[in-house]
Amino acid sequence: MALLRTAKLAGQWYERDPRRLAAQIDEWTSRVEPSAGAPPVFLLVPHAGHMWSGAVAGRGFGALKGADLSRIVLLAPSHYVAFPGMALPPREMELLETPIGDLEVDQQWCHQLEAGSELFLRRRDAVDMEHALEVELPFLARLFPRVPVVPLVCGQMDRASAKEAGLALGDLMEDGTVLVVSSDLTHYGADYGFEPFGPGSPSVWRKVEAMDRGGLERILAGDAEGLFDYIGETGWTACGALPASVALWALDVDVEGEILDYTSSSAISGDDLRSVSYGAVLLRSEQPLVPKALRVALRQLAADAIREAVGLSGSPAVRPDHPGLDLRRGAFVTLTKGGELRGCIGHPTSDLPLGEVIPKVARDAATADPRFRPLTAEELPDIALEISVLSPPRRVASLEEVRVPHHGLLIRGPSGAGLLLPQVAREYGLDRDAFFAMTLRKAGLAPDTPPESVEIYVFAATVF
């Protein structure tokens, strides 16, 4: 029988009336520009009662408006139940109730997490009782009513366990998935047993804000290790710092971030005895999110195509099955032998499914790269295979928009085009100007060609 997680805090922590609640959320989420630029991959929002932190949370969720989301993973700390690991909803829990509509639980993802790591356990008590989950749900129901949710509650974990949980989560991350971390920031005052700067005062609140911003800077950098260190060094009492670390370990991509809002309960109420800080932080990434199972499937397709190209096909290989093979993305296959390049061919545009692109460019890298003789069967045991899945190339107005080594470059000039993958700049230690000059040479142009005389495109790559 299907189970509903009921809305227990409506009328207490947030508005019970559906129309008034929807109007509040609309007002709060309208105070920020909707999502633009690279896809969002991480959002941190507070979870106090809406009267305290609803406006800050609204700025965070409002930044997601317009994003093409297929799944929302909501991570919260456990305030009521002590347990090790990560709590999943019970298998029969299919819906999350809110006054403005119920949300679907993504049980398929929950099953995969449970199978992928022993740290993920079914705990109805933790999920049912946790206010840090519930206060975020009305925002999701209003903005993304048809996007399934994976509710997770973070229990007690040391660094190694938190990293393991994050990596298990990262194995499933794919385009359209966003990690939402529910966390208030510093809890300050005698009531919370945390007064390292003395009793509350304007100078103390400035120190508290500096502490908060120190933690948020680690989050903005996508630095899970640094955030975990910061918690230990400062005693930072952000209740969702551990879930934030787990989420950052799940993100195997470069990120760009911004602090969307920041305030505190003392600033709202004038209370000088105690304070809880609230912040909203958004991280974006241009890199494609390629789940582990899809990486395995793509590597198998590439390896099978290369074996066939060098005459080692044998019995027909069983084609791997993964829905991501239908994703339209550009990709490159790079072959090396003894650390030296042996072939590299790609398809930079996003007009064909990966399931078609990868076998083709793998065969061409092995046999049709004009810089090398065709690969032989005898060489195959010494060949290392690397796949780069690309984001769609994006034209930029000036060279100043190129971020090295995050971006790869595609240059189109009057006599042809040239492309270099992002890892080329990293491997050779190139700055932006040197990377641009090398790409110009690849396009058959002089290295001092002015940027304004060519079309410059950037892209990101996930490499495995």
C-alpha cells in the first residue's frame, strides 16, 4: 500500500492555507532573477520557520526557476533521530504531502543508492520527523510540482563515511539533477552552547558573519575536504554542514557559485542573546554530469569499436543498454601509448546521440587520425582509452570570457576551424593567451591572429 509522508508542520512552521502559502512563495521567489547560464547543480537554503528564513530560502529556490530539472535530491541533517549513515524513505513511501500539492518520491534512485552503499538505510522515523526536509517541500511543490524528489537525512558520519556517501551519490548524478542542501548556518548563544566570541553584540555578530562566510567560501569553491576541515577547526555550528560536505563530494565537476542572500534571526528580531544565521548559495557547472553506469557503457562501446577496427571483433559484442546513450552530446576519444598521444578524434556538436558518436570517433581515433598510422591489434594491450563528453559549444563575445583550464576552445576562422580540449591547457600549463594561440595554430591561423577576427566558442568536458 502506498505511503504518504504527511505535512506535520503546516500552520506552525509555515502557512497552512494553500493560496496564502503559494502567494508567499511567489513573492519570495520573485526577488531573484531566474536561472540563466550554466545548469544549477547545488543549492543551499535555510530551514527555519518561513517567518524567519522563508525570504532567504525563496531567493535560493527562485534562482532555480527556468532550470530544466529531472530530479531533486534533498539532503537534510537529522535533528531528532541518532543513527549512522544516510536515511532513505521507506520503500512504500511514494508521496510527500504539502498544502499546495504532493510531490513524488523517486524510489528508483532510492533503490540504487541502497544497492550502491551500505551507508544508505531505510529509516522512516528519520524521514517522517525531520523538519529540515518538510519546510523546503512547499517551495518544490510550487516551482517544480512534477519533478520527483529524493529525500535524504544525514546521520552521524566521520570524514571517510561522508565521502563514501557522497561518492555513491555522485555515481548516479546525471544532467538535470540538482542537490538541495537544507541547512541553517551558525547557531550562536548560550542556548546553543556556542559563544566563542562572548555574549551577543554588534561586533560579535560581525564575527559570526565572518565565520559563516568562511564556511560558505568553501562551499562556493566546491571544496568538500576544506569544508570538513573548517568544521573541525572552527566548531562551525551550521547544522547542515555535514550534508553539504556529502553533496560536494558527489559533484565531480568544476563549479561556479554565488551567495544569493544572507541574514540572521538577530538581524530580524533584534535579539542580542541568541542568533541563527541563514544563507542561500547556488553552484552551477557547465560540465556534463555523466553517471558511473553510463561511463561504463560508453567505455565498452569505444573499446568494442576499436577492437573491431583492428580486426579483433570475434563474436558480436552485446551492446550496452543505458538511457544516457540517447543523450545528444559531443564527444572525443583519446588514445595514448606509453603516455604519448596515439590518436584523438571527436565530434564537437550535440546533434547525434552518444550511442552513435562514441563508436564512430573511437574507430576514427584508432584508424583515421591523419597524424598517426592506423592502430594494430598488437598494440592494443598497451593503449589507454580516454573519453571526453562535451557540453554544447557556446559562442563568447571576447577572450575574457574564456576560463582556463575549465573551458575547451573551438575557433572558426576564414580558412577552417580548430579545437582543443580543456585538459590540453591543464597538461601543458597554458594560460588563456597561450591556449588561444595554440588553438589558432590548430585552425591553420597565425598565433597572433586578433580574437575579434575569429569566432570563439567555449565548452566544458567531463573526462573519464
